[in-house]
Amino acid sequence: PDAVIVEGPKAGGHLGFREEQIGDNNYALEKLVPEIVDELKTFEEKYNKPIPLIAAGGIYTGEDINNIMKLGVSGVQMGTRFVTTDECDASPGFKQAYIDAAEKDIEIIRSPVGMPGRAIFSGFIQKVREGKKQPQKCPFKCIRTCDISKSPYCIMIALVNALKGNFENGFAFAGTNAFRATQISSVKELFQTLMKEYKESKLAV
């Protein structure tokens, strides 16, 4: 492969873990990375080529980047931190949901696709929990694991509505650290902040 990405359980959106694994330290990103680094060595030696490992899920600060890089990854993938930037194409309402969120608002939900997901609590999620099923039919037939007869909502419609800032009919996927967002900045400003934090972390004893 050109690269391998390992995403830990603190990520936003659909998670590749069972619900009981999400809070289990045995599945923490910091635990998974060294295991995968060792596993990749076999293939690097076999094919005499480096295979970059990219870590994702819960990485929010430059210090987080430094700490995970120490474990042998080649780089990181960040999503949540970049939502609250000028360049992100989500609606202002979507970005504001991150800024307004408290830590308790970020929850694990059950998705119609059959996987747990991490999202910011919204009026829509409350309606789903009250059993107010919507829609009544499948408009897209986009994924086989979604059974409209049992699904409480259409994941595609919910996410598109959220992207537009309509949280009475949708919800925003978000990583564990989304509640830490306090303002909208440019990507340039964010990179400057991350680099400053990263360098300070490397210099810290």
C-alpha cells in the first residue's frame, strides 16, 4: 500500500469498533500504533519499501501530534480540528455547533449502517430516541446494511441536513475533542498554532 491509516476510537463519525471497545484502553490509539508499526515492518522488509503509517482519531493539539509521532507514525490525520476553519465548506451553523458544544454533548450514537458513531447531541437525536422514525421509506438505497424497516432514520439525509446547519433534522459527527473549539480561524492560523504547540512539546522535558 502507499500508506496505512489507523483510526482510534476517539474519532468522529462512524467508528470501526464495537461499542464496548470504545472506552477500553486496550483499543486506544496509543496502544494500537506500536502494534501496527511492528506488523508493517514485516511487509517493509519483504518488499524492501517503507510503508508510512498515519494516525488519526482524537489528535487535536501540536502536543498530541508530537506524542503520537514518538510512537513511530509518519504523520497524522486530523478532521475535527479543521471543521472550525474558514476554509471548511460546512455551513456556519455546522461550525457553530462545534463551538457551542460542551463535553457532555458529544455522544456515541447508533447509526443505521450498523456501526457506532460519535456525534454532537441535537434535537434530531432526541427525536430518534423518542422513537419518532423518519423517513418512512428509503430514498437512496445507498448501503446494504441499512434496513429501512428497522432503521430509525436515514443517515444520508441527517448528515446533509446537518451540513446545512439544520439540526432539528440532522446531527454533526464530531471527534471526542470537538468541545474544545472556541473560535473560527483560517487554516494558516491553525497550522501556525499546531506548529507552535508541536515545537514547544518537543522542547519540553
